[in-house]
Amino acid sequence: RKVLRFNSVGLEQHEHHQMAAQPAPVARTEVNYQIPDVMVVREDGKKVSFLKELDDGRPVLVNFIYASCSAICPVLSHVFAKVQTKLGKAVKKVHMVSVSIDPENDTPAKLVEYAKKFKAGPQWNHYTGTLEASIAIQKAFDAYRGDKMNHTPLTLIRGAPGKPWVRLD
């Protein structure tokens, strides 16, 4: 709720400051993506098919992060942490997926450490692998921006395999 204040010349002069502090708008779209069947490495060190990990029957949430990021990645991971808390016991029925966009540096051990910072539960997996696999996944979700320094906050949600993805930019 926005409160407007008026003075003798009309709208209070500092109104633009209040408006600037508002969060950026979120764009919500529904999209069908063709996910590549690439191999990735889960934080437990197991090499798995990314496509099979997404298609395990549960609703899935996906974001893109890297462990050394100090800007938007912690915010995206904090949102996932809040989601798992809000879901309570129902959290076991969803699969949360964080894909590293810096697989050259994000080893499974680093991802385990990163996941602990956000108290990731067993339903929240972190994936790394080859740079080629990471780029293929990012491109499939129209999330590739050339390098890790240019990535944008993005969350993708799908209710079930074969259903469209909800894209939150």
C-alpha cells in the first residue's frame, strides 16, 4: 500500500524516493522447454541425468546459482530456503533444483557447503558438472547470459513432467 503525501505545491517532493525503493516487478510467463538429457553431478558426487532428475514425478523448482556469488545467488537461495520452510512437511513432495553456472569452480564439496548455509533439506539438490552441460541447461531455459557475472534472477516452476514451466523473472 502506497501512501501519498501532499504539501502546498502538490505531491510531496520525496515521493520519487519511496517509489524507487519498491521491488522490481516480476514477470510471470508459461513456457514449454526442451530440456537436454545431459549428465550432471549432484552435490553428493553422483553423476546423474539432469532430465531424469527433473522428471521424478514431483513438482520441481529450478534456479541458477554459483557458490562464490555475493549478489543475487544468496537472494535466490534465501527464497528457496523460505519456500522449504513455508511448505513444512509437504516439502518432501517437491524437488528443488539449484544448477551451478560456475561448474569449473563449484565442486560437489563446495555445493554441499553452500547448501548448508541455507539449511537445504533433502528435497533440495545442487548440481554441477561440465561447463558444456551447464551452458546447455541454461540455454534450454533461456537463462544463458554469456557468463556468470551477467546472470539474472530467475525461478522456474513445473507442476509435473510434461506440464509447462512457470517462469518468474
